[in-house]
Amino acid sequence: MGFIVEFWDYMRVRKKFWLLPVFMVMILVGGLLVLTKGSAVAPFIYTLF
């Protein structure tokens, strides 16, 4: 949780709010790959990338 607070403070102080969508997409793609690993849906997910 400390990383999220530090990341938010960095964005707020340095006015780098464009990093938020990049960070969120990285989290979503990573979570999608972790959740579908070894499942029957995995081949369909991998074709998207």
C-alpha cells in the first residue's frame, strides 16, 4: 500500500498525471495474464497480444 501512496504523491507533486492510465493498463494486463494462466481461456487471451 505504501507504493501506491508514494506513486500518487509523485504524480501530484510533479504533475505527471498521464502516468496513471499507463500504470492502470499495466496492472490490468498483468492481472489478466496471471488469472488466465493455465485455464481454457488462455489461448484466446494470448491471441489478443
